[in-house]
Amino acid sequence: MLKKSLSTLLSVPFIVAGGLLGSVSASATPTIVLNFEGAGDQAQLLGFYNSGTDSQGNSGVDYDIQFSSNALSIIDGDAGGSGNFANAPSPNTIMFFLSGSAILNYTPGFTTGFSFYYSSATAATVNVYNELGATGNLLASLDLTAQYNQNCPSGSKGAFCNWTSVGATFSGVAKSIDFGGTVDKTGYDDITFSSAIPAFRSAIPASNVTISPDEEPTRIGEPASTALFGVGLAGLGFIRRRRA
Ligand SMILES: [Ca+2]
Ligand SMILES: [Ca+2]
């Protein structure tokens, strides 16, 4: 609702002057979507979205977003990487945290809302704060469920095959996100700033989301395995093998 109202504000500012939007205290920031495409396999994201590179020398759009060293990208095994997932909203790369505090700082700040897709082997809460380093006031909380392998389409090629969107609106300016207890257990994609609704499967080659029942899924470990995120780099290094 807020996003729509602000769009109206931008197009016909004189109409809403002194109107019902008086409660909006911060200027709306543009929507930014981090889809992690182009980042490396098991790379530290670092300056990938900050005019720098990830730990493997790849660079993305400059959004002034600097990642801490424990935020990693991983490419799906079906795209040549070591990831054990399927059906991500923007194949073939996602983000996860392997260790540490899993805090993402966004110094310029963002308003209105926050959202993303996730696939998780644990229930957790993601919190948004108005100061860096997960400090200051709590602006929003997003609850995650352990759904990574639930209700996946038949033939999904990867253990983490359920990607669910979650989002929240808030007032004020947010500057950090604490991904909480999701270290080593949760993948993220299409992380969206300034919108409570994440980008949905935009600009995805159809070949990356089509699941063919005729193609035998490659072995992805035991049914209950959470190998992709569950057992550290050894698990992350698990590379799916194609049949000859
Ligand atoms: Ca896959
Ligand atoms: Ca992606």
C-alpha cells in the first residue's frame, strides 16, 4: 500500500501535499534487487555490489552494498557450480552465510520495506534495524520456516528446492539486517530493498526453470540431507555428478 501511495506521490505531487501521507517521514529509496547472478561459486561477496569484486574477481552493479567476509555466493550444480538447490527465483546463484554473525550492512539506508526469497533447513527470524551492525531500533522482523524440501515439483534438481518469498513494511530508514540463526542453514535470493514484495523470477532464461521429467535427477545425497548448507565447506563442495 505504501509503495503504491508513494508512486502516486511522485507522479502527482501537488495532489498529495498536505494529504494522507504525512506519516511518511523518510524519502522513499529506490528498489534494489540483489539476485547474485554473476557472483562466483563459493565466493565471498565482499564488494561485488560496491564497485569492487567478490573474492574471485567478479563484479556486479554498484549499489553501495558491502558484504562482510562471511557472506558467500554459490552457483547451482546444474549450472556448473557446487550448489545443491533448485527453483531459485533467479537461477543460478544464491547467497548464504557459512559462519559468523550473518549481518548485512547497508550504509546508505533504505525505506518502505524489505523482502527476499529463501530456502531454509531451520526456522529463524530475520531482523531489520535502523543502525549499522544490527543495532538501534528494530524496524521489522521476518519469520522463516524450515521448508527447504517441502512441496517441491517432481523432478526438482537439488535438495533446497522450495523457495518462499517473505517481506515486511516498516517506517524509518533501515541500515542493517541480521539474518540471525540462518548461518549454514539457509539460502537467500532476490534480496529486495525498499519493497515488501521481492522481485519474482524476472529475466530468467526459461531453460533454467523448466524441470523435465525425462531427465533423471542427478543424485543429491540422502533424502534428509542438508548437505548444501549443513556441513560446512565440505558439504558445499559436494558436486553433483551427471550420468554418462
Ligand atoms: Ca539444481
Ligand atoms: Ca539468483
